[in-house]
Amino acid sequence: MRTLILLAGLSLVGVTHAQEKHQFGTVNSLDVENGTLTVRQMPKLKEKTFNLLNRELPVTHSLGHKLRLEDIRKNDRVAFELSDGEDIVAIRVDTDCEWGLLEEIHQNPPAISVKFGYAVRKYEITPQVVLEIDNVKATLKQFRKGGYLEAHLSPDHTKLVKVKQGKGIVAWNRYCKNRYGSGLLLDIDKSKKTLRIVDVNERYELEDFAYEGWTRVRLLHSTYQLGDGSLEELKPYLRVHYTHESDLNRIPQLSVEVPMINRRVVAKIDREKMLLTLKMDEEGTFAEFPVNADAVVMQSGQKRTLAAIKEKQIASVGLSLDQKRVLLIILP
């Protein structure tokens, strides 16, 4: 029996008979009593059922610790090895793994930005994070920007546990395709953890997507990145851009267009108290908004500070999702 160590070094480039013994799939069902495992497999996510060699076959987590067959759950992502008789002889659970490109290395404080599909996420590198290159411990300075990367995440997917580069590491997810969409958020069902979105990319399609507690919400306007939002702030009729994983129909990252107040006269700017007052109409209606400390100020495509804002000039303002705070000020 081959060991699970071989699974870690697999490559999907070029297909040989030996490589066909190594399979990947998202679990539909596991029947321990009857000894079968049914998974959805790329590229078309067709269901396929495999026989288990026995109930004592080795099952491990991607970080190496032992599991039991009974620990495997529906929608877990698993890599498994087949015997010559096409029975499963070993399983590795990859549910908390992601594969992508190392976009940026940050030194102070130590962190990395990784592109998973269409989404870029930044993670802190704490002393507890294990760093490896070719399965040998390494330092952050040894990692290669632009190189393929395997990330082992905490169960809530908010922190890194282990990061790997080197031979056998791929940039794509073997379990799914990451697809991009853009549309209008119509409903948030917190009990089912689903988002109902009408996609407006090519044709108007209504679809429900799953989300997790760790699904990241990014705020933006056009190309301006305005920081992180929260799932609790979401409400119907926001314009959203998203990536979703084909095997789970799940959204790991959601970008939300912030509400805009376009072309209003600046009545007052209080830089000390961080307050902006706008003249909302010709009848003399005014609205005062607190300005975030990290608010983005743009003028002629260049970043500015609050010092660039003058009274009686025209400004367009991007607000937080609750429409109470200023996140963006665009000056002519």
C-alpha cells in the first residue's frame, strides 16, 4: 500500500496509469457500513462511487494528524488512493486547504497576500505559522513572490496554520472551478446561510449561493478598495461582485459596491472632528457624516488627504453600508 506521503507530491500535469490511482473529490456521501464513498469530481463534477478497502484504512488530515472514517462529512474535500483493484486504500481530508499564487510578501508586520482564483486575501504570518519549501522548514524571506502556494487554514478559514511552496504545489484547486459573477443581492437568509443574487453579467439569472461565517466581504467603488465589511451589514439591493466555488456553490469572497452620494456641494469640512457636511439640495437640506480615519480621498486619479477638500467645491461621497460613515471622497 502506498502511503499518504505520496499524495502530497502529486502533479496533475500529464496522465499516467500510476497517477490515475490518485483521485480527488468532494464528498456526497460516505456509507461506512456498506463500505462506499461517493464524490463529485472535476471537471464536470460528476458523481462517482468507490469501494473502501476496509474500515481500518488510514485517514489523515492535510496537516498530518490521524482521523477516522466517521470524521468525514458531506462536502469535505478528500484526496484518496486506489489499489490496483480500484478500492480506496487511503484518504486525506483537504477541506481546509487552498491553492493559489503568492501575490505579495509583507515584512512589517509579516504577512502574505495570496490570489485564490479571482480573490486576493491577506494573512498575517505569526510565529505559530509553519513555513515550508519542498517539505523543509523555511523563512518568509525564502518564499518566492509569484510562485504557487498551498495554504492550510484554520477551520474558520481566517488564519494560516501552514504555508508551502515547492515541487508538487499547484496554483489551481483540484476540487472545483472558481467562477466570477456580478449582480444584485436580493436576499440574505441567515438561517440557511444563503445569498440570493441575480447575475447580470450575460443574462439575468437568479441563483442561491452558500456562504460561510468566514466569507470575506470587501467594500469598493469602481477600482477603489475601501477595506473590509461584514456579513451582518449586508442588505438587499446592493451591487455585488463575487467568486463562487463550483463544487459547493459557495461564495468565499464578496465585493460590495458602497452607496454613493454623487456631486454634492461641500458645506463644511471639520478636519479636527472628522466631520463632513454636504448640501443635499437647492432647498438648503444639509447632511453631516463622520469621516473614517482611513477614508480614501481621490482627486484626478491621485490619492489626497482631507486637506485637499475645500468648502463650496463639488464632491462625490461613498458611504458605509449602513450609510452613516464616509469611506470615500472623490474630488474633481
